[in-house]
Amino acid sequence: MRPFRMIAAAGTLAVLAACGAPTAGKPSADSTGDVPDKPAKAVTLNILDVAGDLQLTQGMIDEFVKQHSDVISKVTYSKAPAPELAGKIKAQQNANRVDIDLVLTGTDGLSAGQQQGLWNDLLPKYADRLPGMKDYLPPAQKMQELAGNSGVTVTYYPSGPLLEYLPAKVSKPPTSAEELLAYAKANKGKVMYARPANSGPGRTFLMGLPYVLGDKDPKDPVNGWDKTWAYLKELNQYVDYYPSGTADTMKALANGSSNIIVSTTGWDINPRVLGTVPKEAAISTLKGFHWVTDAHYAVVPKGVSTDKQAAILQLLQSMLTPEQQAKAYDKGYFYPGPAIKGVELSQAPQESQDAIRDYGRPEYDKLIAENPTEVPLDAKSLVAAFDKWDREVGGSKVKKS
């Protein structure tokens, strides 16, 4: 699995949020009422991933199934673009035939399903079955609060925004917004970020700038981002085009057509592990930067049987233990990855330890410890930000792959 899966989780949230409310689907006969501690017999679970989360969690799931065949007999996995999620679940619920039992999603699919009432509430009713939630890292706890009662945070990372560059091309990287603008002006076409609606790093840059620039209200892109919009419009003068996805910015950095791109911890580490970007690529931050965090969630569609819900709760309980969370280090795809406290890299599989040792950055520990973290915009505000960027900043310069 390449890091390009991030695009599926991050992109086109506007499409999702614009969907109208569905007519209420009829839940299956055994989907309501109290969820037992254990299913009456082992169940088959159908898991849909729209966020690239299986890269981090499939090992956790497979190990649970191997050890608890009396709870889950088999798991089938499928993947889909995030914009398809709400319509797919809604159609199944309206047909009274829900065959997706568990969804792994980013904030976009989570929000779209919440707006349309597609997800079962697992909390607070079953919180006692998920004791690991009491051990969330403080920023992961904030991401959990975004999920309300329906989503359970399974992985977390501080994200960005970061700048990434090749030292051979950029000997003195910009360390402030003003220096970045000056570099872009002096090196036209050499600073790049992807269209925010289709790119995790792009949207993180968009949401992070209000903190860097000291805007009036970083949570209000319509009325509180005067400095941000003015800055992006000025920067736009020196940008030749905006790729439609993050992968193209990584290729541009690697082939030298761009000198500086916008990145995140995962997009920095994983493409270098995979050889997409040269190992020697370096990162920097802008003065006053705040991390804009991100997470993946587990959600259960309405209509899933109580027996399957019982199995899912047991599975999630296992996934939120330190032993299983250590698998989320992966190869830096969502670095660090674990959502709970006290999970060390030394607990991760050797393959993960090797990848992070060879391609990780010691400075990340310091950056994570010393800089503030902020939750991303809510769905409505992010849609407004995407729309304004498309209309007023760079929509006319977006170039498809």
C-alpha cells in the first residue's frame, strides 16, 4: 500500500458534505437493542476502508481473528474512495440489506455519515468495553471528541504542515511565511502544493496558515482568514499549477521540477521508505506553526446485527491495547500512528523499527513535544474553505494527473 491512499481520505470532502439527508433505512431485525458481550456464534465481518487505514490496522485485525476464532470466523476487506462511502451505506440501509459491518474512515467519511445519520452510536453506552479510550494521547482525545458518539479513534498523527525539500537544491530553506513567499517570488514555479480538496498535505497547509499568520479566527475560513487568503493569493502569482493530488508533488520534488513542496510527517517518511522521494530529502517548519492533527476512525453502520456489533466491540478493545497499537507505526505512513499513550517504537514489528530508524527523523520528537496541536476544521467549515480556495485562489490552475 503506497502513501497515496491518503488522498482517498482527504479529498473531495465537499462532495460528501453536500449530500442530502437520506430517507431512514429500516434496520435489520436483530440490529437494535442491547449488544451482548459475545456473539452467539462466530461471525464473518465485512470491513470497508476508505482512508488507507488498513495499512496500519490490518495486522491488528488479522491477529485478533487468529486468536479469537470463536468471535470472528472470517474477515473480508474492501476499499473504496471516501466520496462513495455515504451513498453506498445509505443505499444498503434503504434496501434493508446492510452488508458492510465496519468502516475505517477519516474525518471526511465520518462527518458525511454523521450528517446523514448513518452510524450507530457506540458511545457512551459501550465505553466500558473500550477501556483503551481512557489512554488516548491528548491530541488524539481531541480528535475523538470530533467523532461524537459514533466514531472510535483507532490511529492518530500530528500531520503538519511541513515543508519538504532536497538540500542540494535548497541550501537555506524558508523558516517563516515571509521567507517562503520571498523564495517563491525569486524562484517562480518552484514552490508547490496540491489542490487542498484532493490532498492531505494541501488541506493541512490551508488549515495551518491561519496559525502561522496570526489570523483573527483560525476556525472560521469565511470571516476569520483575511491574512491567509491574502497570502495564498499572493503566493499564487508564483505557482505555475496545482496538482490534483499529493503524489504528483512528491514526483515533482524527486525529479527536480519543484524545489519545495508542502508535506506531513507520513508523506515525508513513507515515500522515502518506498523510494518515491530521495532519502536525503529534508523538512522544515514555518515560524509560529501549529500541528493540524488527523486521525482514522472505526464506525459501525446502522443495520448491523447486535451479534456483529458484539464482535466489533471486542475487536476494537483489542486494537486499542499497546501491543496492537504498536503496529500503527507501519513504515511511517501515518507517523507516529498510535493513538494511545506509552506505545514505543521498540514494541513495533521489526520491519517498522527498521523503516523508522532508517527514514524517520529525530527532530520529530522535539517538534511534536514543543508545538501546539489543533483539530482540523469541522466539515461545514472545511467545505467553505475548499470552495473559497477553488474560486478565489488556485482552482483555474489545477492540473489533473
